[in-house]
Amino acid sequence: MRRRYIQRGLELIEVTGEDRDRARRADHILWNDRAYQDANDPRFTSRSTHREYMKREGLTTVDDFKQSFKDAREKRLAFYRGEDASRKVDIERAIEQVKRA
């Protein structure tokens, strides 16, 4: 017999009986629009109506910023590696000021 476990902290707990049934019922949330219907929000009842609502209201979701987050991360990493071009200019300016003094 196959067994199913969930992890809570460092402990594995076997899922049996009612817990297993509850988990199966929750699985549908991943595969259809039931989450929208169960939210009791009259603005939208499916992914498509949610998408239309967001577009109509000029709103967006965080996944629209994936590339922005990736670009910002690359900039931060470059900065910490010392590849920030503005640092080079700042150092050159500081050297010139020291030479003049």
C-alpha cells in the first residue's frame, strides 16, 4: 500500500483517512478555476474574468515583474562584484580632488 506524508518542521506525518481526502479535495485548486469561484468575489469567477478585470482596472500581478526582478538582481550582483560603472567615475573624481588639494 502506498503511503503519503507531509512535513511539519523536521517531522514527517503520515496522511491518512480524512486528511488524505481533504488533501485530494484541495488538489483541484491547482487545476481549475474553483479558487476564484470559492473566493465569493463578484468581480471575477475564473482566470479569464480575473485577467479582464485586471486589464480594465489598469492593475497587474507580481509575475509581470519577473524580468524586472531578474534585471535588478543582476545589477546588485554586478555592484557587489565591483562592476558598477558609477563607482569607477566616483573613484576617478576623488583622485582628481586629492591631486588638486
